[in-house]
Amino acid sequence: MPSRRRPDVASSIIFMVFIWFIITSHETPSQLFSFSNFLSERHARHQAALDGLNASAWGDFSPRQSDSPAHFNGSYLNLTGFRDEDGFAWDDLVRFRKQCHEWSHRVNPPVADEENGRLLSIPQGAVWHNATGFVKGHWVRKESSTNRTLTDYNLTAIAPDYTWQDSGHSWFRNITGNEGKIAVDMVDKGRNIAQLDYEAPPDEPAPAGGLIRTAEASIEIEDAEGSGRTWEMRLRGVQWPRIGAFLMTTTSEKFDGLFALPHLSPGLDFFQSSQKLLNQTLAASIRKEGASLFGNMAASWSSEAVDLQQGSLSPSPRCEFVMFAQVHPLDKSQLNMRGFNPNSASMTEVVSDIERELRFPNGAPIRGVPELQMSAILWSPDCAFFLKTKGPPAYTPAEGRHLVGSKIEVIYGQIRFWVLTCAGAFGAQVFLLKEQMRESFTPSTLSRISYSSISMMVIMDGLTVTAASMWALEAEITFLESLCLLFATFLSMLIGSIFLSEIRKVQEPQDRRRTERESASASSRNAPSPESARPGREEQQQTAPVSGQTDAEAVPRRAESPPIIIPSDQDIDAEIAQVTAASNNTGRREGTSTRGFVLSRLATTISIMLCFFIFSMAWSSRIRSLFTNIFALAYLSFWLPQIHRNVMRNCRRALSWRFMIGQSVLRLAPLAYFYLREDNFLFAEPDRRMFLVFCGWLWVQLWILAFQDILGPRFGIPKSWTPEAWDYHPVLREDNLEDGSFPIGLLSSLEPVQAGSAGGDGEVEDGEVGDGDSGLEARSGKVKSSGAGMGRGMRSARTECAICFDVLEVPVVRAGEADAAAGGVAGVLTRRNYMVTPCRHVFHSACLESWLRYRLKCPICRDDLPPL
């Protein structure tokens, strides 16, 4: 039998000592027991609050009102915030209930009971029963009957179990502006929704029979004129789908709003139905809270948009809110009602069919999906103010239409479509990038491309990958579409980073050699003896740049092959294979290190920018909008580095026009969706003027690139602003015949001096040969007149292009003449027909450009050429 393993005595002793230290510690109580005691005490308070809700009846909460008699004391509840000693401003409770009734009846009047002469809680117009969606609008602030300040509340007496943080000058969520924007997101994820059929007794004045369900909403209130911040909170309550009414409230350590919500309802029928539903839902939540040994510090019905547990024991005081919202009847103009009788009963069936098809689609035809519209009243009983949505009848429809938006199913459909469209745009970017990599695969073409321009595109792709990954983790209904977007953005970022590594692999040696040349030239200028510091001819040819190209970047020369030592066994092939393999491994390691450097730099930049975006979420809306616009404008400046590199290197076209125009349009398209469409799925405010600025800025950059391609990269730029670089399209003058810089082969083919020209020479008739005729002119027996296609004071020279073997005609400025058109557009376009190399050979521009795409060697003498 195998021997049994003896238990680890040392581990057992250490564990027992640790338990003994926790139990016998006299300095501070154990955090574990303290946490458990806190949860048990909170559970007991919640259970007591639920018992109070069960035992209460309509009218038990009748606080003193602003117009109450002096001898009226009122009745209160034994709930936090609803006691008389808590000091909340309940003076406007009746006013709030009355406004809820008025708004509900004005928006959708109830049906009258002709037999009993009373109003039934049955609306005349059909409303959305499942009114979950996103709506936004504007609010206006109304003062309360009484004023409240921070000094009116003793938070320690209201909630003695908590250590309240210093709130400073004002509480959180204290709205001080006169008006602003509001957005309401009616949350409904298809679960945790409780509902019941409630039938009121027949003797009630306004029975509200029908369905009642729990409701939850996230609200954003922008207080730009007041605190300058956007406050977020989460409200929970109930919904009466039959009449389209919502009643929700916040709940916190100093306000048991959800436990007393039925007492804030407009009437008896609302009280009874909401009390019955909340008794069931709150009891289930409290049982779950008591069953868990280690629950969350933040309660399940907390009003925080993000439940932060570290603020549960020491919370910050916040203004509490009670909201009543009324859904407006459907706009029949947005429905296809041809051949249909739109009475109340039939419209209810139509609405039910539309909602069923939206929620559980099976291909049934839909008559149309009207917009979701509602009006709301928000009342803060502790900070004492009202917020009302802006719209008719107090305001014209042009000033506001209360809260307008779309149902959540419609929003999800739009998200699916636009996310797939965005994924298609990134797929097109991948295709363009792939085609550009196929065209730019040589050192000559890669050295022209700006590393910064491609980096800006890849960084934005990386940010989109991060956003898409976070979206995919949270997405439920749009999960597959989010995965498509994540794959497309990741592919674009991956291929872009590979392209960047290839660009850096070529340009890094060029930058290093340019730095060495600059340092060598600086040291040679400071040398005491120029003659002793002058290099030999062979050394000068290897280290010095091309004449007239002190800052031009030459193509990276291939490293010299290592010497091959013949072994003793005379196996030369094996030695060559070994040396070649070692050279390939070195190149592979260099490529891997370059790719790792590029990826690490991109990851660092993306992380820093992502932190800025996370920090900006806490800024005010104006500062956040300004930051977003500046970032978008900087991102759309990705052609500026390419323009700068064209000027510095004197190269005309580094990227294809298909790539530049396609990338500009595709990268501008997502911004067009968020800046032009009002109902975008991020609910961002549209800004058409700023989008026009973006379009104009990209348009200007593309025009500058076009001018550089046609007129030259340095056209109109002073020479003192740019470093010296070889000009492949120089102005040829007869004055340069003596200094040895005139192209080889053109001297013998120069057109003879014409008679009667600007210089006073005579004109030679066709068939005559002047004294200087030779080459092609002599063989053809014809001389081109200076007036036929040549400018004033110009001569013509003809030679043969060594690439295409076709005739090449080159204009030459006569000695002593000044060509006024040489620096203009006409002169630039004329010089674009030929190219002159540093080794004084001349070719057709199209021929030499095609040649330089593959080899930076002169086709005639095989000398090194600077890249375009």
C-alpha cells in the first residue's frame, strides 16, 4: 500500500494563529463581524419598513400643507424621511398629486361612465403598454412653497448608522438652473419585472382595474446654467400600463422612498394596486438580502447610477426625487390606417399587435412604429423644487414637446443596422489598406509614407476596438453585431500595425544615417584642418549624400554579406547555406523587434487616450463636448504629417488617391452618424456646424495633397523653410554648361541659336543645319523653332530615354535669359515631363517613377538615387 501523506503541521499552526489573532484583537473590531452586523441591522430596518407598508392605509401619511390651518398637525409614517422630525418639505404633497391628475387627464382624458356618472381610469386614446425606451427633452424649474437649505437637516439624527461626508456648499443632484436638458431611459431587460392583475372594489369612485408592473428608469439631468454638471440617478417604482402612468422614486440611506411610494400616488386606486405589488416585490428582495451571508453594501434599489460599495458606510447627501410620468397617445399619422376603423378598442388591439411583433418578431407586417412620447413631473421633497418637462400647453411645440424618443425595440434595431454598417466601413478600410500595402512594398515607396499619418489611423482603430470589446461584453440583444464590429476593427488595427512596422523598418535606418551625416558635417565644419579632414574619393562616394541633397534620405543599402571562409572539407555550399541562414535569422529578429516596438507604443498611446476619455465622463457637458470636438478635429488631421513629409523630402505622391479619398470618406462616416442623426444610439446631441468644419478640414488637406502632386511638394514655399533635397525636375540653363551639372547627352543635342530670336540671332529654315547641330537634330535634318511650344528665350534639346527608348524633348533656358514662367504653374507643368538624376542622366518622368518603385539605382550607370 502506498504511504499516506502526513498533514502539513506548519500550515495548520499558521492558520490557527491567524484565527486566534482575529478573535482576540483588542485594538479594532474585526471587519468581518462589523460587516456582518451592518448587513443584519440594515436587513432588520428594511423588514421593519416593509411591515410598516403592509400595515398602513390610504390617508395615514397626511403631512401638514402650506395652506393647512394652524391647529392641523398632520400624520406621518415611521419611515426614514417620512417622519415629522426629519424636516422634509412635504408642504407640496397635495400640489404634486393634483398636478399628476391634471397632466394625466390633459394628455389622455379618461372615459366617462354614463350609467354611474363618474370617470373611469380608462384612457380615450391608445398608449404603449410596454413603454420602455429612451426619451429626451427639456425641463424648467419651479420653486416650491417652502425653502430648504443644508442647515435645515440633521443627517446624523435622520440616519444615525452612517457617517455622512461633508457635502460642501450644496448637496449632489441639487438643480439650481432655470432650465436644461433631461434624458429618461425606461429600463426593461425582460427580467426582474413583476406584474399582477388588480381589480379594485366596485364601490370606489374611479376603479383602476387592469395590469400593474414594476418599473425602473435611469435619468440624466443637465444643469448647465446652475451647477454646470450632468446628474445621473436611478429611480424605481411602478407602472400602470393601461393608462400609461409611471410613479417612481429614489431610495437612499436618508429616504425610504420605495417603501412609502404608494402614499405618494395620486389616489386611492393607485395606492391599493401599488401597495399590493410592492408588498410582493420588496418582500422577495428582503428575503434574498437576508439569505445571503455577505451581500452587497449597496442596496438593490439604490439610486446611484453605478453602485459604489465604498460609499455605502459613509455616503454623500443627495437630493431625492419623486417622478410621475404620463405616456402620450400614439400619433395615428405615423400608422398605416387605410381600411381600418381606428376606434379605441381597435387601436388597443393594434398597439398590442405592434408590441408583440417588436418584442417577439415572427415576420408579421407592422402598420408603423410611432414615436414614444411622455410628459413628466419631478419633485424633490428634501431640496424643495419641481422640474417639469417643457411642452404644450405652457410652451409651443417649437420650444419643446416634453419627452420624445423611440421604443427600446426600435432602438435595438437601429443599433444592429448601424453597428453592421460601421463594421462594413472598417472592412472597406481593411481592403484599402491591403491594396495600399500591395502598392507600397519597396523601400522607395515605403520611405515616402508618413509614419505619423498611418499611426493616427491605427490609434483610432485601437480605441474603436476597446469600445467595441466593452460594448460586446455588455451587449445582450446586439451581441452578434458587436462581435462583427469587434472583428472588423481588430483586423483593421492588426493590418495597420503590420504596415507601420514595415514603414518603420525602412525609415529607421534612413533617419539614423541622416543623423550621422548631420553630426559628421557639423564635426567637419568645426575641424581645424579642412585638408586633413577631407575624405578620399572612394570614402566620399560611400558616405556623402548626393550632390545638392544634404538632407535627402537615400534608400537603405543592403548590409554587406559576411565573409565566407572555406572550410577544410571544401564544402562551400554548406558554408554558404549556413551564412545565409544566419543572415535571415538576423533579419527576422530585427523585424520581430520592430513589430514589438510599434505594438508597445500603440498600446501605450491607446491606454493614455482611453484614460482621458474615462476622465471626461465626469466633466460638464460643455467641456466634454469641447474635448470631443477637439479630439475629432485632431484625429481628422491625419493627412497633415503626410503633407509635411512631402515637403521635407520633396516627394509628390506617397499614397494612392483611392486610398486617400477612401480613407477620408470611411473615417468621416461614423462621425457623420453621431453629428447629424438626432436619434443615434449613443444619444449624442447633433452638431451639424461642427461636422461641416470636419468636412472642410479634410477637403482642404486633400486639395493640398493634390496641389503637391500636380505642382510639386514645395511649390510656393520659400527655400529657407525647407532642407536641401535633390530636385528631379530642375530648370535647365545654358549657364550651367561649364560647372558640369548639365545632363549628359543633352549638350550635343541642343537646338542651334535661331535667327531673329530674342537674342538677336537669325532664324534657320527647315532643312538647314546650324553650327551647333549634332545628334538627333543633325540626323533628322530639322530644327525645332523656338516659337513652337518653347517659351521666349528657350531652346530645345532632344535625347533618347534609356528606359522606353522613345524621344525625350527637354526645354533649356538660354544663357543670359531669365525665364519668367519657370517658377509659375506653366513652368512647373513643363518640367514635370522629364526627370534628371544626380548622375546627370535624363528620363521621362513616368518611366523613371516606375523604375524607382522597385530599385533606387540609375538605369544607366547603376548609381544610387535618392527616393522620390
